[in-house]
Amino acid sequence: MGKHMAIKKGDTVKVIAGKDKGAQGKVITVLREDDRVIVEGVNLVKRHTKSAQQGGTGGGIITAEAPIHVSNVMLVEGDDVTRVGFRRDEVTKRRPDGSTYSATRSVRVSRKTGKEI
């Protein structure tokens, strides 16, 4: 199965390799099993589609985003890019009966600034 990925849906990322190097965009979808992400406006491909026989949509050439490997994108923080680290934070959780207990929560942190993302 897919591994844990540091990039999430909704993140702004910068492409660091490939034909779209330097492009920035928002992550639309994360494909964990393939270690790939689909980024808005990046890695555009043209698909030739056949028209549906019964009404439906007509055929033609559709331009859509293709998945890009997660190793070729970097998270944007402020004006620059950063690597993503993880930190375990101690948190207090509440049970349905009102009692509290201590647990740890994994948070993403910027390797550059150390701030929580």
C-alpha cells in the first residue's frame, strides 16, 4: 500500500524537476498508492476523446492535468520552498464521559523555519 506523504490536498507546491520546473500550483488530488499528486495547471496533457453515441458530451481534444511524482514537487512556505518534517506534540484529549487523557499528535513542520504548517 501507499506510504505516508508529506504533501496534502490543498497545499501550494512548486515543481522542482521536469518540463514544468518552476511552476507553482495547488494540489488538487493526492494519489497515495502511486506516490503522485495532481497539481492545478501543471503537467497538462491533451486527451483525444471519442464522442458518446447517445446524446452526452461531444468528442474532441480535452486538456487536463496529469499526475506528477511527489518527489518532483516541494511545499511552498511564504516566498520560498521548504522540506517537510514531522513532530509529535503532546495534546490533551477529552473522552465522551468528560475525563481527559494525554496523547500525541503528529504535526507537519517546516524544516527551514521549524514552524508548524
